[in-house]
Amino acid sequence: MSNKALGILISGRGSNMEAIIKASQANQINATVAVVISDKRDAKGIKIAKELGITTFVLDIKDFSTKQEYEDDICRILKGCSVDLVCLAGYMKIVGQTILESFKNRVINIHPSLLPAFRGLNAQKQALDYGVKFAGCSVHYVNDVLDGGPLILQDIVEVSGDDTEETLSQKILAKEHLIYPQAIQIVLESLSVK
Ligand code: GAR
């Protein structure tokens, strides 16, 4: 299978992005991270990506008159880097039709819950508040339903009585870092047989 190009969209810490870049640099996946784009200037992930030698861009939606123009610019960058697959990694904006139509079935996301449970923000807190005994994370295709696209991979963690939002988030995050690169490899293999 030939090497594919990934574009990663982030908004913050970038630990999933880092896991993907490191999996790529260790040849654990047949992919190179071509570009990282952040919608936040102060995203910690941008610094990490730069240190790992990745091309980065920051696009602030406030600098555009419409969301479509903002997403057009993202697509221009992704296409300019010949990106095959777009990976959302803690990207906290809803992806609009401009990106979804330009990269049909080629946008994936990681979410810190066992979807379809606990969509949206603060999924780990939602899980704790509900009192679930098992939580987890999901990698899924992105469509126009929030956190509602077809699932690619999931993993679980056990919730203990003394878990807080922070401890549960950390347990889930450790699993996220394992399954996101695996899910990318699965998607890339399906692209190469099409
Ligand atoms: C991760 O836990 C990710 O699953 C979550 O944000 C965190 C980003 O961390 N994403 C969502 O909640 C999307 N709905 P990271 O920046 O360190 O990868």
C-alpha cells in the first residue's frame, strides 16, 4: 500500500495529533502527516507539531466573513498538501458542508465516549453523571450529524467508584492514543482497495 497524506485539524492540546505523528514517523501506519491546521492561535499542539517537523497553519474564523470562506481556505491548504484523509483531533468546531463535500467519506474524528452514548461536549462528565460502569472512546466518520457518523473503532475503560472527570479523561485518553492510529490504518487500507 502506498503512503497516504494526512491532514490533522486541532484546537488545543494536540495529544492525539502527537500520537498520530509519532505512529507515522515510526512507520506504524502507511501515512505521513502532511499538515496540521489549528483554529486557535494559542493551541499547544501547534508548537508540538512544529517541533516534530510538521507544516502548520493557524486559521482564525474571525479573519473570514463567512464559515464557508474559512472552510474554503482550509480545503485549499489540504488540497495543496495533497491530503488523502482529514483527521479531526480535538478540533472543537462543527465541520461544515464545504469540507465534507471536498473530502467525501474522508473526514474522521475521535470522541471520548462509547458512541452513540454521550455525544457533544464534556462526554466524560456526561458518562460519570450517568453512572456508567464502562466508558471509552470512538473513532468515526464525520457526517452532518454531530458525533453521529459510522463507527470505525472503539475501546473501553472501566469506571471506578473514585474516578473524577480528570482521572476518567486520562484513562480514556490513553486508549484514544492507541486506537486513533489503528483506525487511520483501517481507513487507509479501505481507501487503497477502492
Ligand atoms: C480528546 O479527548 C478528544 O477525544 C476530544 O477532545 C480531546 C482532545 O485532546 N474530542 C472531543 O471531545 C470532540 N467532540 P487532544 O487535543 O489532546 O487530542
